[in-house]
Amino acid sequence: MPYSLVFNFVPETLIPPDYATGRHLNALFITAVNAVDPELATHLHEQKTTKAFTSSPLQKLPPSRRDVPPQIPDILKAQYQRPIPAQTPCWWRVSLLDEQVFGRLSQLWLNLNPRQPWHLGAANLHITSILGTPQSTQPWANACSYQELYETASDSNRRLNFQLATPVAFRQQKYDTALPTPESVFRSLHNSWKRYSGIELPGFATDNIFPCYFDIRTDILDFEFRKKGKSSKFIGAVGRIDFRILGDVEPATIKALNTLSQYALYCGIGRKTTMGMGMALARSPRRS
């Protein structure tokens, strides 16, 4: 059963911009896991591909107006140029793709003490709540069994729409590409589904999927992996992209593709999903 958990927190001290990136929040999550299950922390850290969790960059909660709740933007902030001041309400998303991982971390959730700060670099964070069910104002919190994802997926909907909230990129042989083609998007989702769901998707194929609308741009992330004095920069796509299933396609294939579209919330798309890249949501059809 995949989980998408949103941690709401308030920093006690300012957060330097470098520490708001997915790379440092990845380290924060591994450190928190290590406190309750060192063996699991080592396992998660050493996974090379299709990892069992994802982590978002840090997000500042949008200010709310009177009688209007804060709205989460479609494109999230992947990195910051200025420090985040103390006492700024923030949130951070972690998704877990393996049911056993969630169970092994039960002590982490049960023993969460709002008075005991978490440490992000030199900054102290106070967790105020963890959201794990759908929220009208927080689209990134949810939980759903793999079986339910498959059983509730449509076998007739031919329009598959995605909001790419953080940069999405794919590995092609030795190099990366930021172009979200149907093959790269749905193969990425399918690879994760095969690894963790235990449910076969009969009829899965990408031959009849074609882009029908896109409003995307590229964004550059600098993870500052220091190798020979150089930092590692990644180019990814953000924005809206819609696909349409065309031609004579079996209902089983349509159901498989709709299943994977809904699964994107949990597993993300493409590379570096444990470091804030590839966050994606299935969206309802655009209004004409």
C-alpha cells in the first residue's frame, strides 16, 4: 500500500537555502529512519534504482486570506535563493511505496514529539502534524492500496493528464533528457509498479499514447554533489502535459494506463525522486 505523507512543521531558526533542497531532506528522512530502524535506513540509502520512497523539496505554506484557505501551487519550489525565516509555516512530502516500510516506521509516527525538534543542518524543525489522508487544501496527502488503485481505475478514459510539479528528467543510455515522452513517462511508472505492487497490469503498452496538450518548460536544479570540485546540475520539465489514447485499444490496456496515472502521486516520474525531482499529479481534463 503506498502512502503519501505530508509533514507540516515550523522552523525554530532560519533555514539556509541550500538545506531546503530535496538532497538535504532526503538525508533528514534517512536520519529519522535510522533513529528507529538502522537496518532499514541502510537498506533505503543503498537502493540504487526504483527506491521504496520519495522525498520532496521543502515548501513554504502559502499565506491564507480571511475565509480562504491556502492554495498549494501547481509547480512547487525546487530550490531557494534566500534563507527561510524562522517561524515560517512549511511542509514536506515523503511517500512510501512498500507496505513493510510504513509498518517498520510505526515507532517513528507513534513517538513523534512536537517538542522534540528535528534537525535540518543547523536549523531546528518542530513537526506540528502529519497528513496521510486526502485534504481539500493539500493534494499531496493520500493513501490507497495497490488493489484499490487498480480496481477503481477506468477502462474507458482515454485522456491522461499530468501536472509535473517538480523537474522531471529521464535517463537515456549515458545521458539525461527532460522531454516527457509517453514511453518515458509510462515506462517509469510501470517499472515502479512492477517492483512494489505485486499486481500485474495485463495489456500494458505505450504504442497508442500521444501528447495532445502541453504547457511545459525546463528548470535547472543544482544538487551540489561535489565531485572533483564541480556540482551536479539536472535539467527537468515542469508544467502540464496531457496524453490521449488513440486507436483500437483493449480495455485492459486503458485500465493499466489509468492505474499508472493515479499511481504517479506516490512514486513520482523519472530520475532523482528521492531528492525532490519528478513529483507529479494526475489531473482532471482541461476545460476548453
